Amino acid sequence: MRILFLKYLFLLPVLFLSKSLLTDEENIYCFVGDAGEVNPTQSKVVKALANSDCSMVWHLGDITQLGVQSIDDPELQDSFLTPFKPFLETGIPLYLTVGNHDYKGDPSVYLEVAKDYPSIFYPSNFYTKTFGELCFFALDTTIFDKLYYFYKRGSQIRWLEEEVERLKNQCKFSIVVAHHPLFSSGDRDRANPQLAIFLENYVFGTFDIYITGHNHVLADEGDHKKTLQLISATGALPGGSPKEIESGKFNIETPGFLKMTIEKNTARYEFVSAKENEILWSNVKVGTGLR
């Protein structure tokens, strides 16, 4: 009996270590955008996320359709907190980024929301979050899309340069999440010149993957300057796929979200339908960290 006890005592640290390593490797990162309008599509996507195996969800902007002016604005409850209640009740972490519709109100209200909801993470309009050697950069692209927010750009650019330098030796894989894509194989045109200049200079060619919303599709747009662009923006209003999809690309307008697992410097990702929970497209990206 004593020998058996000692055997289990010896195995306990090994089992604990193995479980910890397994948990790190099995993190499933999910992404959804443009889920701010109350309709049957939003309900399907929220239900699919609540019943998913996602370890966390990154919201890619347009959290509400009309924006919110204060913590007491009815739009906050009507378009976000109430429809997302089935998901929020799971306790799965929700990381927010803001989009152009959120700027119809005051995006800083989401700072207050995050304080009231432990599972919602939103410390600033732009921030970093690391998971070991995996680094996420959440950016605010609306200030580059809209000319009248030019005065907000300098602080984000300086912060981004400092964070890239600070984390360069730590990150084996890097992801930027934001609202606006640089280009699209769908009906929407590429980013306007001021946004395109920012993305070309500070995102593409620096990070491994750029994941966005805004164009209401699920899309794998391929690599540009060795940075992969993915779009997951069918949280409420699908629409905008081309009649003919370019060879080697994926672009579909159906309710769903993006799922990703990352091991060392390799990301395996798939787009999932919220209707049937079926995989619509899958692929692999090998990264190099921060360049």
C-alpha cells in the first residue's frame, strides 16, 4: 500500500505538468466581427459561439450597430449585452476591438463595460495580449479610415513601434486583430489611401496574420508581404462575396466564425458555419514572429 501511495505521489507532478502543457497547446482562438445588429443571423452566431470549443473569442469590431453614448445607453443592452447573454454566461473570455460603427458613439464606454463583466477584456482602443510565445496586437483602424480622426493616429503608431520592439524576441508567432482589411476579393474595395499607408508600413511585412471584420464575409485572402489576411465578419450581416472566387482564395457570405490553433510557429485555422457547425475551409500558416 505504501509503495502504491509513493508511486502516485511520484506521478502527480508529471501528470500536472503534462496537463498544463496540453492545455497550452489546445487553446482554440476564435474570431467574429460585425455582430452588432439584432437579427436571426446574430442569434445563430452567438449560439454557435456559446456551444463551441473556443478557449476565447476576439470580437473584430462593430460591437453595436449605432454605437453607444454612455453605459446607460439602451443600444448597449439591446444590441450587445442582451443578445450576447448566452455567450457571456459561459465565461469564455471575450476580447474586444472597435469598428467604424462603434465610433458612431463613444468607444470608451466599452472600457466601463469591461470593468463590469469579468469575461470581457478591453483595456484600451489598442493593446497587446500574450500567451507564451504567441502575441496578439489589437488595433484601432477607424482612426486611419476616417480623416477627421487624424489627431489620434500618432499615439497609436508610437505605441505600436515600441511594442513591436519590446516583444520582438518573445514572439514566435504574431497576430494583429482590427476592423478594416487592406484588400478584399469581394465586392468592397481595398482600404482608402491613408489606412492603406498605415497597414502597409506597420502591419503587412511585420506580423504573421492580420485578422479583420468590416467586409461582411468569411474570407482567406492569402499572403501579402508574407502576412496572411483573414476576414471573419458575418456575425450579423453576411454579404459581399464575389460572383467568382479567385483561385486559391476562399470568400463566402454565410453566418459563421474563424477558429485557430497555434503550436510554436504554425497556425491551423478553419472557417466554421454557424448553421451546421461544419468546416467550410481550412488552411495552415507558418509564421516567423515579428519582423
